Amino acid sequence: MSGAPPPAIEVHDLTVSYHAKPVLWDIDVEIPAGQLVGVVGPNGAGKSTLLRAILGLVRPASGWVRIDGEPRRRGRHGCGYVPQRESVDWDFPVDVLDVVLMGTYGNLGWFRRPGRRERERAMHALEQVGMQDLARRQIAELSGGQQQRVFLARALAQDAPVYLMDEPFSGVDAATEAAIFEVLRTLRAAGRTVVVVHHDLQTVEEYFDHVLLLNLRLVAAGPIRDTFTRENLLATYGGRLTLLDEAAEAVRRGSVDTTAWRPPPDGAS
Amino acid sequence: MIPVEYNTAVVLLGTAALGLAAGSTGSLALLRGRALLSDALAHATLPGICLAFLLTGSRSHPALLLGALATGALGVVLVAALSRRGRIKEDAAIGAVLACFFGAGIALSGAIQRRSPDAAQAGLDGFLLGQPAGMLLSEALTIAGVAVATLLLVALLAKEWKLVCFDPDFAAIEGWPVRLLDLLLMLLITTTVVLALPAVGVVLAAAILIIPATAARLWVDRLVPMLILASSFGVLASVTGTLLSARFPALPTGPLIVLAAGCLFLISLLVSPRRGIVARATAERRRRRERERRRLLGTIFTEQEAAPESPVSEGALARRRVWGPGRLRAHLEDARRRGWIRWGPRGIELTDAGRQRAARIVRASRIWEQYLLSQAQIDRDLIDLDAEEIGHLLPPHLVAELERSLADRGLLPLGSEGSPA
């Protein structure tokens, strides 16, 4: 395998801690280029922190990160990023197109305003997520799924070789979920690497080629086939996986009772 | 037209320029969550003014404002240091710094007054509540120059500051120096606050940054219009306050400017077309009335559905205990006037138009219910209980599927099949 391209992301000896509490412990992992990579683990496992450490948003206690074989660069050849939806104030005075245009600022540089080329790029990104008709909508008026798609479009406008996404599938409707997955596949087809923090174990095998199982430390990493196994999941989730199993079983058995029309709830809504 | 004296004209120039700068700076401060910090900053300037007087013995503005700048900046740095890494919550740090610095300032000014009552008093008291009446042309021109520089800087860095205010993490990833941009913004806020001191005083300086910006936000939904409107409100408030104070010399200018800004805010809060209290209350009242109408039609429809042969009696509706007898009567009368129901020989009958609308209402409501029941991962924000037509809210294939499962259980309202999806 000599002459193989360097891994898209290389994380070495990475430890992040808040005060004395470790959040990530000695992570060593290489993420191959051109793949859809899921990051899976229980709540508080450090999934978001791993993304933020790769992006340079948190300072690690030790370790380093390389992107495309080089120390992390910012701007033009940096990473595309889809943060958690709750990370910004959606009542901010901007519209959908304004937000997506922010993805082009890195290329624009200081003082220059987005022009026709940037607007076309932003509109193209909006089309990819099916939001072109809402370009002039105030962002406060969007549904949760639409907000998620705006963030995805902004990342597409960044046009980066590597994308990091923090729970893009969380709390979105089925249509948005399908639209996001479609975008992920398009990115992979274009040779981009996409790392996605994911919470839904049911869809991991369908969505991703490669998986990182994380719980403070890296439990396992590799192609889905070899890595996404029951033993590895048990090691990642501990006893909590059985709870998940039981919940899934209960849902399968449960029946939905019929309900007749009731007057709509009273005014206070 | 009020005749404007030379003195008043000078003061007008100064305060109007101040309002212009404060509106734009204040908008950015507000969006970056620095409104409270700018208030602490203003209060923290008082000890600096006093110390500068003690050191130089001069009442000239440049010396005193330099002192103000020094302790004001110190206060901001202290808040940042205290609240870094969550050591102390930021609001607590702001409260503590504001109170301590202001207390120190008051103590110092008390000491100064005792030592040299005549010389100090006028100058220092002016800084507490503002005293622009004695403004010199050179001072007014300085303020105007700084205001123009502020607007230029905001125009130059609007894109960068917009990004940092909206999503600082994303800005950092894209390679923008977030700390530098934050520092620049803080410097701009500091300059504006210090500039405002002679006009509106330590206690109220932050108000002319915060209030016009807050009022502007109620009218517009994009950044540049907000900056322009906030600056316009700032100028309007400054001019109004200054002219009122020139007309009624007993009333101090600074508080009048702030009051004028407060009035603009109050008016905006009441009548702004989308966020205003009146508009929201009107829309809510209309929504509620519509909802009641739909509820009545839906109830009559389901009663009829249960017993298709017999007309619906008013008593049957009353037994639903949704409305009291008086309200029910009024709603029925309203529905009759609108041509949805008529009083038949044995009770209430839906007219053709009424039946069609009722079927649509019941269908929409049941589809939403079915949607909630059957779709585990839903976009709750799509649900709109007031919508009678669902086609534009949910994808058509999903509506068809929901309708099928309703029809399977005999819950699809008769007469609604023909209505557009």
C-alpha cells in the first residue's frame, strides 16, 4: 500500500480534559479519505468534543491533529463544519441566504462583500438541500429540520475537502433526514470525507462506511463490517445497550390505539 | 420652527453625532451579548474621571476622558478575567465590577468635593448625569469625527462582525481572528461609551447604545437595516432630548435624550407590525376566534357523523361542555350569519358550504393526529393546528398514506375526499 494517500484526518495521542476530568482520553485514530464516517457512543462520550478538538475549537491537554497529512490549516482548505443546531441564536437578524453566504466568507477574505459568484454558490448549496425557495426567509421562521438544512448548505458553500457534522440527524423530520443523507452520498461521490456524530444506532450500518466507537476513549474504529459488532457496541455502551434493546423490543410489540376526532386544544398554544 | 441659538446648535451637532455612532455600535453590542457589559463599562469610568482630576487638577475633557477610558477598560478586563472558564457567572462578575467601580467613583468624587468644593463640583457632577449644555464647538466636532470613523469601521467590518456575532465557532474554523474582532468591537463600544459621558453621563451612557438598537430590532429582520434604523433612532432621540432641554432649561439634557429613546422603544414595542404587542395581540385574538369557529363546525360534524339521521340539537352541543350556554348561542348565531348552519325544524343543520368546510376541518385535524401517532421521527414545527389545508405543509405522498390509514379505520370524513390535498 505504498503511495496510498494520507488519511484525511489523523488524530494522535489526543487527550482533552476540563480541569481534572478527562473528556477524551488518549485518542489515536486515522480516518481514511473519501468515506462516510460515523462517530457513535453514549451521551457524554466526548463525540462533540472530538469534533471540536479536530477543528481546533478546544485546546487539547496533549496530542495533535493532522488534516490531509498536514497540521490543521484554517480558511480556504480547512474543514467544513455543521454545528449542533442549538449552538446559535436563531432570532439573529439574518435570512437564510445570509447564513449560507457565511460559508463563502473564508474565500472572500477581509472587507470584501459577497458578490454574484458567492450568491450563486450559496443558491446552489441551498438547492442541494432543497431550500432554494426559502432563501429570503428570516431564520427564526424555519422549522428545526429546515434550520439543520441551512447549516448543511452553509457547510456545502465552504466547499471543503473534509466535513465534520455534529448530530445533523438529531430531531429532524423524515424528509430532512433523507435530504441530508442524499447530500452525504453526493459528497462521498465527489471524494470528500465526511465525519458525522450520530446517535441512532439503527441507521449506522445504512448510512456509514466506517465507524468510530467512542466512550471517553476510542473503543474501536474501522469499516462498519468488522467494527460495528455486538461485542464492540457492548464495550462502548456497557450495560446501557441492553436497555436500548429492551426499548426497541417494546416499541415493536406495542400497538397504537385508535383515537377519534377531538375538538382541537383550546386557544392557549 | 424653534429658533436655535448658537450654543444649542453646537450641542445638537454633538449629541446627534453621538446618537448616530451609538445606534450602530449598540446594535453590534446587543447582538454580541455585550449590552450589560457596556453598562458596567460606563459605570467603571467614574473612578477614572475622579483620579484624572486629582492627578491633573484639570477639568478639561481630554484629560478626564482619558481617565474614564483607563478605568472603563480595566473594568471590562476584570469582568473578562473573572468570568473566564466559568469561574464566576458573567452576570455576577458584571454586577460586582459595576457596583465596586461605581462605589469607588462616588467615594472619590465625595473626597474631591470636600477638598475643593468650588472648582470640582460643576465639572464632576456633569459627568454623573451628563451636562452637554456647555459643550464647545471643538468637542462637538471631535464627537462628529469619531462618529464618522465609527460608521466607516462598521461599514468596513460589517461582514466580519456579523459572522462573529452569529456563530463565533464557525468564524474561528474559517480562520477569522475572533479574539481580535471581539477586541475591536469592545474598543468601539468603549470609545462610544466614553464619548457619551459628557452628554448623558456615567449612569445613563449605556442606555443610548442599548435602547435605540433594541427598538430597531423590533422593526427589521436583517443586520444592515437594523444598523441604519438604530442610528436613525439614536439621532432622533438625541435631537428631541436636546431641543426639549433647550426649551425647558430646568430639565437636564442627558436624561431627556434617554427618555426620548425610551419613548421610541415603547412605541416600537407597541406598534411594530410583526413583533409589536398590538399586532401580536390582534393576530392572537383573530386566531382564537377562527379556532372557535372551526371547533364548533367540527363538533357539529362529528355529532352528525355519529348519528347521520337525526339533526344536531343545541342540547347535544351543550353537553360537550366546550362552551357555556351563552357562548354557544353566540357562536351558533355567528355560524348561521356566515351561512354555515341553519336552524332546521328539529335542530341544527349544516348547509352545503358548512358541511364542506367542516369536513375539511375534521380531516385536517385527524390527519395531524394520525401524523403524530404514526411518525416516530417528526418535525413538530411542521404541525399547524390552524391549517385546514395540509398539502403545502406535508409531502403529498405522506398525506395520502395518512389518509389511507384513516380510511381503514373509518375516520376519513365523508365529503372531504374531493377537497384538494
